[in-house]
Amino acid sequence: MHNGEKITQLIEQAEEKIQSAFKRIESTIDTNQWKVIRAFQKHQVSDYHFAGSTGYGYNDRGREVLDLVFADALGAEAALVRPHFVSGTHTIGTALFGVLRPGEHLLYITGKPYDTLHKLIGKPGDGTGSLQDFGIQYGEVELLADGTPDWRGIAAAIQPNTKVIGIQRSRGYDWRPSFTVAQIAEMVRFVKELSPQVIVFVDNCYGEFTETAEPTEAGVDLMAGSLIKNPGGGIAPSGGYIAGRRDLVELAAFRLTAPGIGGEVGAMLGATRAMYQGLFLAPHLVGQAIKGSTLAAAVFAELGFETHPRWEEQRTDLIQAIRFTSAEHLITFVQGIQKASAVDAHVVPEPWDMPGYEHPVIMAAGTFIQGGSLELSADAPIREPYIAYMQGGLTYSHCKLGILTVLEHMQQKNLL
């Protein structure tokens, strides 16, 4: 049999095996799609809500209703949805700076957060305007070896001045499970019993619409995410959202603009229609991406590589981690994903010192929206263990092509 036929057969056999997982994903898509549509209907979204605004953006009804629709779709009291957030890190920073004050304590209970947050947290007196530079204390509790919370460590680390408990839902660049909404609910119950007034914050990036409930429906006080990931539906050109308790969302809005102004102003810069339509499409497109990740898990496991999560396991974010045995395997994988792109397929990604990261990073990002992680992409720090993090895919067919192209690329380099 020709090598190309062997690869095609491998993928077809994997697809047959994972049909039960696909059925579960389709059910999640339906539930979330209907939830989003009901939110649109409740707030009587009309085409006039898509009109742009200029200058201060006073009385921008489209912006106001978009906040309401997002809040309902995410099961929150309130939401702040803006194109002015430049990234997930900026959005998370706005939320944390909004609710924390000098002398208060931020405690992450899911280990070290994602690389780009390290400089946001900073060090005391670093002069960068980081959280610790402003006198906000910081601590973190490492996860146990099995990737679960260290309950004793958390209890010991909570201080009288602990104001915010931070939870990162997604695995980030770690070989650990991402946390389900049910697991996050358990964390909320635990810390609230110890400190009822503490604010529980969740970095929800990559997690929206992967399950039928969101963290704000499980007792989380505040969460944030990026619109160039799941909830932007591959259409929103930029932006982020903060959702949760109304008073906390308002504090975050004061940080985004200025005290006394908050979310009452802000021209939407022509992005309103795309943000509505992206939210509408998000449940379906997230489902397409999860199908792609499930296929990748099945195929690479069959080839002898360790995958996390495994294809049969519950999904709570977009990210599929695949552990390789060498930097060459890792780089070839990422380059293969780029080669399968509709945009910039001719570009060959190489590792580079990317701002905000502590190690050279290689990124496959042939996307219509720059950095759009709901689109098929992959990235990895070049460090041991050599783990590639694949995410996104606006269509399942594109994900499938990406896997096929990676395998062909590896085969050409005698890596299979």
C-alpha cells in the first residue's frame, strides 16, 4: 500500500472509532446554540443594533445590548464586551486590576498561570506597573502530581488579606488536565467555605461553549476571555469580554476606561456586527474545533504518541496536547499545521523569542484573524518535554486536512 494511502486509512479508521465522542459533541453544540439564540431573542436583537458609533459612543444601543446578550449566554449577571481589549492577557489584567487594591493578596490555586501573565503579575518594585509593583501581593499553589488541586496547600495559603482566588481553566503550556466546570465548582465551594468574601476569578480562555455550562453558572464571581478565541466565532476582529457579578464587572469597566466612566462610553469601531455574529456562530465552530482535536488525539495515540486529553475523555477547552520525543518532531508538527492553512501556507514558522514568553516559541498561525486561536493553529515552547498544543479549526474538514498534512510532512522527514 502507498504511504499516502496508509495515512488516509489511519485517519478513516480513527474517525470510525470516535463516533461516540462526535455524538456527545453534537449534543453540546445544540444546547449551546439554542442558549445563545434565546439570549438574542430575549433582548430583541435587531439589525439596528449592528450600527456603528463614533467619538464617545454615547447611547450606543448595540453595545449595551451586546453586553446583555453575552451575560445571558454565559450565565452571568453582567458582561463587558469590547473591541478595545487587545488580547486575553489584557482582558485578564483589566479584571484583576479592577478588583484588587494595594495590600491585598491574589492567590492562584491552579499552579503557575499561563506564560504571558507572569509579567502582568510581575515583581515588587519592578517599575513596570505590574500587580506586584502596585503593592498587590501574589502567591500560587502548585497542583498535585496528578493535576488536581492541593486542597491542604490551598487552605494553608489563603491569608486574611486574600482578595482574589485565581483559577486557570485551560492547561496552558502544562501537561495537566484542563478543569471542567464541575471541578471549578468544587474549587469555588472549597475556598468560599474557608473565606466567604473571597472573589473567585477564572481565566476562561479556550473554554467557552466546550461544555453546556460556564464557570459563572458554577459560582464563579468573575471571568474573562478573548474574542479571538472561542466566543468571537472566528469573525470578531479583536476584543475580549469580562463577565460575572455586576459590581465586579463595573469595577473592571472603570479600569478599562476611567472611574466614573466605565462601560457607558466607547465607540465600537465598526466591530459590533461581527461580535454579534461571532457569538451566534461560536457554539457550532467550537464544536468543529473539538471534533478536530478529538481526531488528532485518536490518530497520534495510534501512532504511539502520548495525547492529553485522550480522544474518549471529556473536553473542557479547545487544546489538544501531543507529547513528542524530540524538538524536531515538535517543530515538524507545527510547520505541518501551517502548511495546511488557507492563509500563509507558504510561510515556514521557526522558533523565536516572542514577547511575554520565557522560552523560544514556535507558532503555526495561518489565520484570517491574527492570532485567532479558534482557527486551526498550533504552538509550543521549545523546551522539554516536547509538547505541541493544537487548537481550533473553523471547520472539521480543515482540522482533518491539518492532521493529514502533518503526517505527510513527518513522513517526508522520516519521523514516522
